[in-house]
Amino acid sequence: MLCAGKKSYFAAAVCIITVTCMLTVSYLGLQRLSYQPKVIQGRRCRGRIAHSTITALKGSKTFIISPYFDDRESKVTRLIGIVHHEDVKQLYCWFCCQPNGKIYVSKAKIDVHSDRFGFPYGAADIVCLEPENCDPTHVSIHQSPHGNTDQLPRFEIKNRKAETFSVDFTVCISTMFGNYNNVLQFIQSMEMYKILGVQKVVIYKNNCSHLMEKVLKFYIEEGTVEIIPWPINSHLRVSSEWHFTQDGTHIGYYGQITALNDCIYRNMERSKFVVLNDADEIILPLKHPNWKAMMNSLQKQNPGTSVFLFENHVFPETVSSHMFNISSWNTVPGVNILQHVYREPDRKNVINPTKMIVDPRKVIQTSVHSVLRAYGKSVNVPMDVALIYHCRKALQEDLPRESLIRDTTLWRYNSSLIKNVNKVLSQTML
């Protein structure tokens, strides 16, 4: 009897598991079916083309930055956006298919990034399956699969065509705000990036000083800088902090995380690597002359790695060396990084933050100090290979000078850096 009882329990368990699996598969099938594009009869492509970097969708607490074609898992349009994490429940992609001009509607999956840091609005991926029988060039976003979309903005879908890499390294800087005026350090960082092998710097600019505008104009005309206008404070109450302080703001650090994600997708087809750091940060290689040699070595040592994390080390701007006190630089506002070669020691029980060099084709979502989702591994680069030189306000303000570590790695580049900075200052007449 006991044996028979055990068999009955086993059979019941198998039956329950089988039914559960069937229901799950059926549910997932229905879910996928609900996301399949459906043609809207009798409709033709209309609506104005959106040209702003940030476009508000009226009455939906949703802001669209840009859509990108993404076929790494399935044929989808991935829109980088900002949404209210609680209030935005349902969105639809209205695809314009050419040359027949038909409209297809797909239900969107709304994936709010996990790193919101308490703010009510956060970066989001709005992902829609594309129609199988066309490659749509534009998409509109609506809260409903029905209704009039004639007045909705239409967004061009980028990355539709694969391209050969036009550059090896693109630096993404987000975001420039607060009437930014650290002119000398910015020029020094730009010239260091170029010495290390950077061909393009993308800056999400909210605002800066008139003097800084003059410098940016120089680098734009040179072909180094690309400016992405970032008027986020026209749409949301922004915080200059990264964490929510219950002060009524909507989003942290001027929407930095959204800008970083957009920068990765924007450069996915044109740059071999994307570097995510701030304008006052420089990844300094210790064993290699430049980033190309460093990354070739790191990739050989770490096959299958798509994200390389570099430790941030603070060089306080309040502690100076008497070297490289160049008189012609003294009239330019900002910090002279060549005079700051003392770094703070590691703090006990505090992990140093990191910044990244990534393969953009392998990243799905990123935060500031690490990626949230990616294909491939993430690797922490040892400090004897490279570190981030970060000249800023001290974090350990009470440390005496004797407790700081003298680190003159930056001086390896002093000759080229001084010559290049002087050239920029001369050509911009600063």
C-alpha cells in the first residue's frame, strides 16, 4: 500500500508539473502574440518628423530620445527614453512601412532600468517587434493601438544599416551642466584623449559658459567633438545629485544614465570602443603607450570580455606641485592637471568606483559605473595596468599631504600635452 501510495504521489506531481509547463508555454505564446505587429487598414504614414534630442509625448509622462534598430536577439526597434517608473504602463509603436506607406502597430515592452536611485523618472528601453515584411524607417509612439496619430511626432530609426568602424575610440561625456567653466582642464583632457588615441568625443550639453562655448566650437570645427543638445530641464525638474533627496526633483544628475545609454547606441555601428567617463577623468595606461595597445593586450588576455572596468583614483585639486606652473595658462579658468600628482590612498571598507571602456555592440543597458545587461563578461583592469586619473575636489579632505601618494604617471605625456594645449589656446585666442 505504501509503495502504491508513493507511485500515486509521483504521478500526481508529474501531472501538475506537465500542466504547469503547458500553461506557461501557452501564456508565453499568447504574450508573444500580443507583441506581434498588426497592420492598420486604410492608414498611411503621417505626422511630423521629430528633430529634438528629447521629445515629450503629450500627457504620457514619457520622453523619447531616439530609436535604434537592434537585431542581436530578434528584429526590434529599441527606443531610448525616460519614463515615470509607476505611471507608464502601456505604449505602442506605430511603424511606417515604405514604399507602401502602411502602418503596423506593435505593443511595446517597457523596461525601466534598475538604477533609478530613487527618482520617480528613470532611463527606459521601449522595445517593439518590427514587422517581418518591411524595414521601417520611422516610428511613432502612442498610448493606444487605436486613434489618430496624425499629430504624433515620427522618429527616424537609426542603425538600420551596418557600417564599418570610422573610429577606434569614442568618449561619451554626460552631462555638461551648471554653466560649466573648467576650461583649462577640459582642454587638457581633450588633448590627452587625442594623445591616447581618441578620434571622437560626444558631449551631451545642457549648458556651459560663453568661454567654454568658444572652446567647444573649436573642437567641433576640428572634427573631434560632437555636441548632443540636452535640454532636459525644459521637461523635468532635475537634480545635480545622483541619488534622490526628496526635494521634489524628477530625475538625477541631469539624466546622465539616459544620455550614456543613448551614446552607446548612437556609436554602436561607427566606433570599435566606447569610453564612458567624465570630462575630469582620464584613463591612464601604465604598461602601454596608448589605449589601442592597452586594449589589444587586454582583449588577448580576456577573450569573451566586452566590458573593461577601470578604478577611479582622486587627485585632489587642492594639493599642488610647483612643476609646470605655466604663466600663459594662469589667465585661463580651470585646473592645471599637470600640477596635481598626489592621489588619495584607498579608503578602508570603500570600493573605488569604476568607469568603462566597452564594446558597444555587446552592451544592452549601462549604468554609470558598470553595465546592467551585456553579452560577454566584465573584467576589472588591475591598477598596475591602468587607472583613472580624476582631478577633482578631495574626498578625504582631512588627509595631510604626507598621507597622499605621489603619482607622476601623467608627466610621461607632459611634452606633447603642453605643446598641444598651447596650440589650442593660441588658435582659440584664449
